[in-house]
Amino acid sequence: MTTTGSGRDDRPATEWLADAVLYQIYPQSFADADGDGIGDFAGIEQRLDHLAWLGVNTVWLNPCFASPFEDAGYDVSDYLTVAPRYGTNDSLAGLVDSARRRGIRILLDLVAGHTSDQHPWFTKSAGDPCDHRYIWAETDTHPGDGFQPSPGTRPGWYKPNFFPSQPALNFGYARTHPDEPWRQPVDAEGPRANRQALRDIMEHWLGLGLAGFRVDLAASLVKDDPGHAETVRLWRDMRGWLDTKHPRAALMSEWGDPAVSVPGGFHADFFLQFGADDDGLKLRSLWNNDTGTVSEDWAPLEPYFGADGTGSLDTFLDGWRTATTAITAGGGGFIALPTANHDFSRLACGPRTTEQLPAAFAFQLTWPALPAVYYGDEIGMRYVPGLPEHEGSVLGPRYNRAGSRTPMQWDSTANAGFSTAAAERLYLPLDPDPARPTVAAQREDPGSLLHLVRRLIALRKSTPELGSRAGVRVLHAGYPFVYVRGGRYLIVVNPRRERAQFTLPEGTARGPAGAVEAAGVQVDDGLVSAAGFAYGVFDLGRAGAGAAR
């Protein structure tokens, strides 16, 4: 590792990301230092020791720019100033510095494709027919395609990117048409101005010490773009600028299709609950149990990590192989695998019980992806059903994102240690379950999920064969899931309640394998036997007790 005299890791992003253990913080729900009921930078800074103890080395913050919060901050009204409810630009810089001293990088969420309708760019554009920073159709009749009526003196309609309050920035259309003059080419004046603005925004925050960005809706910039060819060209250009000007800065995408996005310019992309031709089925086939956040467009399915043991890994593994092949051919990069996120159900959701979570983490933290832990998942915080809509959280009759955004549960004091505010002033209600897990209680229990996650992270970081760049060989894609990492470590995961067995193929070490971290799994004389909800990491190069505790 190359470091400066100040201890800063100077490796380029292509290198340090390989060792990243990501942790997503929803800032309004993590820790509240000023007692107003909403999380803030000072609160995060006060809790950095938890992240350092856990072994996290990279934090991604959801949007913290100035905003009217019609969509929880994904509606930006000023890209260069943080929202006062979180603090100031100086307090963010202080958080970044405190994190750096603990070996933790901070990434910001960059909302690249749209702004708030209260952004000065939009209010100006709504009154100036010569302004082309947004997409305007100046027609007497509705142009279709989701356009919204102009709120200003400018006649016609504007195109939103998500909610009506989020007008799409104009990065051009891949296909123009003389009958639709709003379809400007990607090299028109408005698109060029927006590409420069993106660079200026990134330059500003990188100058304050941020380590890079996760780009929201990264595939959405260029409109009517078959195969995302023009969008890819834009991001490759942006990546080239970053590699030259800021080689240590990471560029990650919310695209949900790493086979396209990573060769298309990003260092990494997430498997998500949406994206690619299968609408996020690769991730959903692992975790989603038709509870919590459920889109009406999703066909019901049994996840592989379900107690009944009726799910399948085929979709995930096929997608993984396709993406890794494309990434390798495109010059390299990473796939990030999240436990959950602010738009998707937590692992602990619906019928999935606490005893099922260790197997899920044993898989996630030993698979050759970049693991991304959503805040609170390390203690098994659950998706809380039945919450009211808040800051645009509801996307459908069974899709309320608020259940995945509740306050972090630190201890048994008032408001679970999240805030000193009155309960009714909290950003969202706490999980009302009196048995809700807390960091403090699990820190005191060596057998807790928290301690297991910490041990698995430490094992991953200390064992190159378990990292993102080591190989993986799948031996059995049923129950149990059995694979070998780096030619040496045997991983066994059984997420169903019933026992499962598998006979190792000839050529695999047959004697007792040394258990490194395991519960409920035995490996002896070539037979793998896994109890319900069991997991195990075994060193095939070290003879020892094959029975797990």
C-alpha cells in the first residue's frame, strides 16, 4: 500500500476498491447529535468508532445536498451546499477528516440526472425559452412521455426524471426527430453545459476530501438511447477525466447492470432490485420474499435465502457470470452486492427470522463482490411495516421505502440512542418491537450477529483468497450452496431450515477441513453436512476439526 506522510492511502481507485467493505448510511436515520430528531454529520462522526470496530473502510452517504426533500434528498436544490439539517460544508469536511484518520473513506451520492424543481437552474429555465439546461417541449398539446406542464412563464412542458418535482437535466437524446425539437443532440449547448456542471460539482467535493461518488440513476442521462450507447460514451468521458485529474476518486453507479455500466466507465455497479433486462431479478432472487418493498410489476418468487428451500441460484449465478465476463473483457472493475438499501427491503423482513441472517452474511462477505452492508443490517434491524408515507417514500400500494429507513438502534436508552428528541419529532418512528436488536446489546454478546459480521469482515480483509479479485469455483448451486475461493477456502451455506448434504467432487480435499468460521456444518471424508440455517468457511489447506461449533 502506498501512503503519504499523513497516512493517506494514495492508491488509485482501481486498487483500493478491491479491498473495500462498503457501508451505506442513510444520514437522516443514523445518529442525531443536535437533538432535532434528524440524523446529521456530527452524529455520524460520533459513531465512526463503531464502523472502525466493525471493519468498514468505505462509507456511502445518501444525498446530503440542499433540498426541499420531496424525495428524501434526491431532489437537489444546490449541489455545492449541504442541507442545513445535516450540518455545514465544514462539518462534512470534518467528518471526512475524522473518518480518514480511522482508515475510512466517504463517498457522496451524486444525483446526476435531475434536480429539484426548486433549483435556481430550473426556476430560471421555466421563465426563459432560450435556456436548454432541461428538456422542454414547447407545444400546445401534451407531448406524452411523462411531460409535466410548465410552472413558469415559459410555454409548454418539461420532462421529469422520476417524480414530477424532479425535472430531468438535458443531456440530449441519442435519437433526434425533426417533429420533436426538444430531442436535442448530445453535443448541443444545453447537454454540454450539464456535462461541465457535473465535472464542476465533482471537483468541488473532491477538493474537500471526499473519496468519490455513487451516481444515482446513472443510466438515465441520455434519453431514448438504445443500448445506452451515448450514456456510456458520456460516462467513459467522465471516467477519463477523473482518471487523469483525480485517480484516487471512485465512481460507482446505481445502474443495476454491471455488464454494461462497468465497461461503460464506472469502477463498480450494484446488483439492485431493478436494472438490466430482468428488472433486478439477480438480487431479488437472493433476498426478496414478497414482503416489505414489493413492486406490482414483480412476479412472486421464492428467494434462495428462504427457509422453505425452494429458491434457485440460477438467475444470480448466470447474471454473475455474464457480468464478470463483460467486466473482464472491458478492462476490469467490480460488482457490488448489497444486503439491502434505502429503496429495498432489509434482510430481516417478513417471515425471515434472525436465525436466518448469519448464512446470508456468510455468503455475502465471502463472495467475490464488493460487499455493501446497509446500516443496521449488521445487527439484524428489520423492515418495519405499516409506516406513513414520508418524503416520497411510497412508490406503490405495497412499496413503502420508509420501512427500510427507520432510526439506527444503538442501545436501550430513549429512542434507542438515536436522538434525544421527543419520539414524535424523530425522522421516522423506531421499530416498536420491544425485542429490537441494538448495537450495545450485541457488542456484549460474542455469539451475536454483530460479532459474526465483524469476524467475517476481518477474515475477508486478512485473507486474499476471500477478496474481490480471487477466483471462485461453484461446486454445488443447490442446498447447500458450496463453493471454493482462491483454490483454498471451502464455503458452505445452507439458508433453508432443513438439513442439506453434498458430496465433494473428486479432486477436492477429502480429509477433515479446518473450520475457520462455521456453525452447524461438518466436512469429513468428502461429505458436507449442513444443519438448517448453517454456514461454514473451511481451510482446505489446513487439516483440523471438520465439525463446526
